[in-house]
Amino acid sequence: MQPGRFLKVLLQLFGNFSIMFKLQKYIITFILLFGLQCLSAQQFKNSTQYLVNPYALTPALAGYTGYSEAFLNYRNDWTRIDGSPRTFSANGFGDVYKQKMWVGGEIMTDKTDILSVFKANISYTYKLQVENNQYLYFGVWTAYYQASVNVGGGIGIDPNDPLIQNNDKLNGSALNAGFGINYQRGYLNIGFSMPSMFGLNDEYVLNSSFKYRVQRQFQFYTSYFFEFNDEWQLQTYGVLYKTANEPVNMDISAMVIYSGRFWSGMLYRTGGVLALNLGGHIYNGFIFNYSYEIGTSGINQGSGGSHEITIGYRFKFTGDNYFESKESSKSRKKGRKSGTINYPEVQDFNYRKN
């Protein structure tokens, strides 16, 4: 059983949340040490960032809007629990060849009590036009993981335990790679990706004393953008996540957009989580998005909710409609151009009296 699933089973045994909050630090410490020699943490980090930044869903969508972009994201989960997960990430991508080839990258730090994980990846995406208004996106990337367990910050740990070997910290690292493909037809997107292609294999573990292993992952998603008129639009997403030896998880979301500049939406995630988000295009490519997640069942119900903040910048963007692609914007502006029309001159005849 993976540590994440074991944690959920243990915490569900506590019917009194006040007792659970008092004991959670002992529980987290025990679980992290329970699988210390071979640790695999949650890989699909819960996030709503992809609602305004598709690259956060899969690097295969780099350049989807036709602009180079950069984002900062901060998330705090389970705010009522001490030592709860806190995640910071920075990602971005840029055009390297005629809006067909894109290079991107991401760095992420995640801290949960005594466990800290650092991740860095670099990606390459190729955009291929197959028909009018139809595109295929191919993405590949490689990722490096560095995990650290702060043994000195744990509770009830014997420093003489041979497993710990009198170390204040235990470190482990791993390499992995992923790929993704996306089909776009107008406002419809359908995609599949493997964020981590390689499974539990010592060949990709860089430190043999403390093994941090990354499990194989699968992801399927679809989205559609409804444009009712010039003022009102609706963006919808459906995302399925699957990690080896874990159940399937799903996100379903809908976000109402006004004039392409202000938005508000709702997301439901399996496991009893409801997220509300609110954001807007501030000025000249700067955007802000805030999400608050509410637990509706299980451990999430008494966890205190989660907060997530996303700040982004779109380079060389001067329009107002943030959800309009660069290509669509050019076509629209071209269609609205008008020149001076030269009408034939009308001669004025003067009638003279004889």
C-alpha cells in the first residue's frame, strides 16, 4: 500500500476531528518513516492552475494561444492541519521557430511536514496544422526529482535507529520523462499524456541509500470553449488522472467568462472536493486567478480547505480578450480593416437661361 493511501485509511478511523488534528503530526511522521527506504509521494498535485494556464495540465499545450507566457503559482492545502502541503511553482514557455516549435520548463517545490520535494523539468512541443482550423500538438519532456526527509523535525524518532544512521536529513533523487499529444479542432481539445513514463525501476533512482521512486502516470482530458456572443463565453474541462496502483481521479469544471477579461468558475474533484475560482486579465497581459477548495466528504470535510493563487504574464499581448488566440486575433483585426472607397465623381450641371 502506498503511503498516501495508508494515510487516508488511518485518518478516516478518527471520527473526532479535534483528536485527528492533535495526532496528525505523529501520523505523518510515522507514515513517512514507514516507507523511508522506498518513498513515492503523491505525483498528481491538486491544482486549478490549468484553467488559465493549459501548460500546467500538460507541457504538450505549450504555445496553445500562440503567445509566450510565464506563471507563478502558490497553493496551501488543508489549512487547519499543521504541516499541511505547501506548493510553489514557476513555469513558462516560449516560441523558438515560427510558432511551431516551443520550449518550456517548470520548477516546483512541495513541502509536507518533514517531507520536501523539488522538481524541475524542461519540455519541447511541436505544433502541426493538419487541416484548416485543426492542429496536433506533440510534447516531450524530462524531469528531475529531489526528495528530502527532515528526520530531526519528526516526533518520536530514535536517532540511534540504524535506518536513520544518525542523519538529520535523508535525501533521494530520481529521473523520469513524459510525453503528450493534443488534438484541436476549433474550440475542441482532446488530449492524452503520460507525465511519468517509467515505473518503479531502480535504474532511474540516483541515490541507492534513500530511494525516491516515481510511478507511471496516465492522463486523459477534453475541453470545449463556448462562445455565446461577444460578451459571454463558457470554458469547460474534463480531466481523468491515473497513477499506478491508485484509483482513477477526475476533475469536472465550468468557468463563465465575461468579455474575455473576467471569469469565475466551479470545479468538482472526486474524493469530495469543490473548488471556486475567480480571476481576470488585469492589464497588458498580466492576469490573476484565485481558487478556494472546500471539502464535502471524508477527511477533506474538516481539513480547512485549500487556497491557490496564480499570477501570469503573456508577452507582447495588448488585447482585452485573454482567451482569444493570437491567430484568431489577427484574423479578426484583418477582417475589420477598411480603406477609403473612391466613388465616381458626380458632375454638377449648371442650367443657363437662354
